[in-house]
Amino acid sequence: MALKINSNYSPNFHPIKRRSKQIKFLVFHYTGMKRESQAIRKLTKIQSQVSSHYFIKKNGNIVLMVPDLYIAWHAGKSSWKNYKSLNKYSIGIEINNPGHQFNYEKYSQKQINSILILSKYLIKKYKIKKQNILGHSDIAPDRKKDPGEKFPWKYLARKKIGLWHSLSVKYLKTNRQIKTNTKEKKTFFKNLSKIGYVGNFLKNLSQTNKNKTTVKAFQRRFRQELVNGTIDKECFMISNNIIKKYY
């Protein structure tokens, strides 16, 4: 599949160009709006003050809204590892999907094909590391759920886009909803910090709201069948596996 990109430029970006070396991350979003036309209008309307670099339509067509070297306004208040305000360092890709508020749907195969080819192109062009391929909920777990648990992270990881564990589904299911002890919880949160999630996790292990939203973000990414904010043995094992594989 060849990379074909149309354009529909947004006025919502920072006017000063950045250097290509500043681009460290890819961030995936869903639009979270009922209609595709409504989402495109919002991303290209000056009053909305939001935008993305690329937009992927339901039919898989790719639209360039903000050229790569300009800072688009897609991430908002966000953090990952030592980075804050990830707009400065990332390329944002919006994918048409009504999201959790409006009957969240599976991504179409045409969209997945476009995600694959566009991501490979951007990863190669800007030398983006696997560890820096993220979802909006990863960098803003207290505010965002997108691209959500139906996003094809496992498939993309097989194609060398982003991270995924190497544990068997059958093995993991036997550990689902099995309680973890305090030591395992501490290790899990240390693993979250190593992966890149930001928070003062170890100050309070009693499942504060902030900890719980970050656990849900991890689950939407790596344990998509059950997103409940509870750290069970399955989540603990997945986090250990990811650390051993990638860090």
C-alpha cells in the first residue's frame, strides 16, 4: 500500500518551526465525536484551538492538517517520563471514531492499514523509538481514554510499531483477577514509572483516584479485555515482561 496523503490545513498550530530532532513521539487519538465531518470541522476551526498533524478517515484516507515541523495542539496537558507538554515533541494522529461517549467502535481495517503505513513512514523519517509510540491516555490518563481498548496495539507491535508483551493469552487468563500483594503492587508501579507513566505512585498504594486512572490507561494499552483499574497478577506479569523486553 503506497502512502497517499491529502491536505486540509488547520490554523491551530505554533507558528515557529521546530527541528526534526525534537520530534520524539507519535501520539494516537480518536476523535470522540458522532460524525467525521464534525470532527474535521473542529480540528480545522480556529475557535476550537485544537488540531492534529494527521487525520485518518473511516475509509482510511489520510489527511495532513499541520505539517510535521510545526507544533499541533493535540496533546494538551500531558507528561511522559521527563517530558511535559508533549505537543512540543510529538506528532499527533487523530483517527475517526465516536469513542466511549458515542458508542465506541472497532477501528476499520482500512484505518488500521493507514495507521500502519503512516506510522512506519514517520518512525523511519524521525527515528522514533518503539517506547515512544503512545496513546493519548498514556500521557494524560486523568483526562483521556483514547485511542481506547479497541485500538490494535498488539497487531501494530507485531509490525514493529510500539510495545507488546510476549506472554501467552492462555497463561495470562489464569492470573486474571488474582490479587497481588503489597510487594507486587510496588513492583508494578515501579514498572509503570520505567515504562514512562508519570505519578507519585509509591506514596499511596491504597488505589487513589490518580493511581487508578493510570492503571486503567495501562490496561487499555496492554490488557484490553478488562479495564477496571485494579492491579491483578495478570497486570503485574505483563508489566514485568515489558520491562524485561524493552528496558
